[in-house]
Amino acid sequence: MIMDETPELSNWVESRLAARVPDPAWEPSAVRRLEQFHVRRAARGSRNRSALRIAFATVAVCLPLMAIPATRAFAQHCMSACVTQSGRFRELVFGTQPALGRIVFATPETRTVAPDFTLNDASGAPVTLSDFRGHVVLLNFWATWCVPCKTETPWFTDFHHIYQGRGLVVLGVSLDDGGWSPVRPFIDEMKIDYPVMLASKDLTYRYGGLASLPVTLLIDKSGRIAVTHVGLCPRSEYESAIASLLAE
């Protein structure tokens, strides 16, 4: 049964439909949005150009200083901070942007044996990696001018104290060009009490070149690389992986 439409019903329906029609003032404007997009892109481009100018100026100043032993550490520190902060600069100079805070886990089936080495620590005592089979080894490649390295070093000292009795060995390998001169004061300043060695060119090559720092490997009890940390990674990630490997 179809009821005849009354004026009251017709007016009610029209008023309800009118309420659902959007106000033209609120309709999206493609032209306005496009203008806003161009403004934001221009602002980002200006910031990127400023960052690049600062980065290239820093490099231009630091490169001559790196040729002078007395100012080399300062120049390396500036270069490290500049390259770390400017992702676009890394992409332009190096071709690809190195990952920061990248963690690579290897399954037990795909783990490869860590290249063995024997290096003298700060006291002159030889340290051989393969002597620690049966232990989990945290092998940290670092440098005194590396800002993220300074953040991680106290963590590794804590790990050395907390997990040493459970089978963890912490080893540090410095890539400083200045040898023990900058490294020994750093050891004292940071109160490092685990073995620290200086990297040889051969060792650097066998560990893939170590193009960026820090690089920290967690080596399982069989001497195989289980976890690779590149850049500054969360402390909790280290602790989780250490506990897992100690339990294997």
C-alpha cells in the first residue's frame, strides 16, 4: 500500500536531504592543496640545500685538518657528526645511504664463522678470538671520535659486569688512526675494563671493510656471527640477543 505524499512529509524529506548536502565552503580545493604542496616542497628543498651547504663546507674545512696529526681527531669528530646527521649528504657522496641502527639476525643454519685474529690489548697481552669458543662474544668495532660509540661503551661495560659470570666475553677493537695515544685516555675516561685492541688493516678487510661505525657483532658459542649491529642500536636489543645466545 502506497501512501499519498503530504506537503508536511515532502517538506520534512527535503529538509533532511538539505541537511546532508555539504556546505560548498567546505568542499576540497585541488588548486589550494596543490599550492600548499608546492610551498611545503619548496621549504623542504631550502632546508636540504642549507644542510648540504653546511655538510660540504664542513668537509672542505676538515679534510686539510686531517692531514695534520694534532688536529686529525678534531676533524674526524666533525666529519663523523656531519655525515651522521645528513642523510642526503651520505647519499650524494657515498651513492647509498648507510643504515643507522640496523640489526641483522642470522639463523643457526646461516651463521658464518667470525674471522679469527690475535691482537695485543692495552697491556700488551695477546687476545685471540678463537680462545673464547664456548662463550658468547660481543665484538665491538669503534673509534674515539665516533659519537654513537661513546653512547654504547657504558652499556658494554655493564654487560661485561652483568653477564661475565654467565659466559659473555666483551671485546673492543678500536679503528683510531692515532694508535694508542687517543685510545688509552679514552679507556681511562670511560672506565673500560674489558679487553681493548687496535685493529689491523688485514682485520678490517676480513670483517668487510667496516665503512661505518660502530659495528658490533654477537658471536655464538661455536664462534659464528649470530647478530650484526650497525650504528646505534637500542640497549634492549643487545640484552635480548645476549640472553638468547647464552641460553643456546
